[in-house]
Amino acid sequence: AQTVTQSQPEMSVQEAETVTLSCTYDTSESDYYLFWYKQPPSRQMILVIRQEAYKQQNATENRFSVNFQKAAKSFSLKISDSQLGDAAMYFCAYFTGANSKLTFGKGITLSVRP
Amino acid sequence: GAGVSQSPSNKVTEKGKDVELRCDPISGHTALYWYRQRLGQGLEFLIYFQGNSAPDKSGLPSDRFSAERTGESVSTLTIQRTQQEDSAVYLCASSLRLAGDTQYFGPGTRLTVL
């Protein structure tokens, strides 16, 4: 069974600084997708970034980028120039067509200090 | 509509009562998912629908839980004889197709069972 591990329950970053959130996963599949979702206190899950496993190039979306290490089964999220609005829970998630569902990590609470 | 909508936003019920939660997916999205999120936890998959295919009910925690979807439109999640452990946020998501497409989430229904 696939598992997603987010080992850090909380992190804090100074506004305008850079922070990296870690995520590892376990799978025997070769074709899958990885996601980072943000959940602010409003509880709306918002897609941050998406990575297709067959693509070697790391996905980027403005201030957000990933470090995808397929062999190590690692998928970390880097947030550059952190803003107060980045404060939220961040979930790493894995999807494979074999079971057609998103498997989520337990999440990490990110706080941003002004 | 612009996004996934869910109703009600909040539901308080007494133990033993039945509840029905509703999800309106994004128009044109053929895949629809239900997840449960207990306080401070990640999301647990419950069920998904893909077009007119038989739904994958593998995540439903007990036979008190059921869900329906008519075609590619509205879905309802029904919990019969609610228990206190059913208290959680129930999130619905939809995607264009199935394999790896981004899932867009609704704001969720917070269910409290007294």
C-alpha cells in the first residue's frame, strides 16, 4: 500500500525568508502523480503544485517549487519569499491510477512570523 | 459554477440520527471524490465516482455510510445512525478525468455529532 509521510508536524519561517517542507512516500508504482495542497483556516483545500513522476524536471509555480527525487521517493516543497498569507496546513499527496485515489500525509502546520 | 460547492457548511446532529451531505462538482468534471478529515489530521478517502461506472466504495468505514451520484452531477453522502466518532469535516472533490488530474475541493461540511 502507498504511504505518504510528513515527519515535521510544525514549522515556522520569517516573512520574506525561504522554507522547505519535507515529504516522503512509499510505492512500487512507476507512474504516479504528486501534489502539495494548502489548507488555510477556512479549510478550503487549495492546490499549490503538481508533479508527474515521469517528468524529471521539478515543477514550479511562482514562489513555490519542488525538489522531486524519484529514486529517494522524496518530494519537498520550497516556498521562497514567504508571505503572511502562506500560513496554513500543507499536505503532501500521492495519486496512482492503480487505485484511483489521493493518499495524503498528515500535514504540516506552517506559521509565518512578521 | 466556478468551483465545487457543498452543503450544509455545518451540521450538528444527535447521536443516532441520519444525515445527508451534498456536493455539487464543477460542471464537466466526470470524477467525484469524498474524503473525511478528522481534527488535525490528513484526509481519508471514502468513495469515488467516475462517470457511469460503479463507484469505488473501498474507503467507506462502515455500512452506515453510503453515497450516490446521478450521472455526472450532484452527489450525496449519507451517514445513518450517526456516532460521535463520525464527527469530522467531510470534503468533496472533483476532477476532469480520473488518472492524475488535479482534484478541486469544496469547502467541506463540518459534522458534529452530540
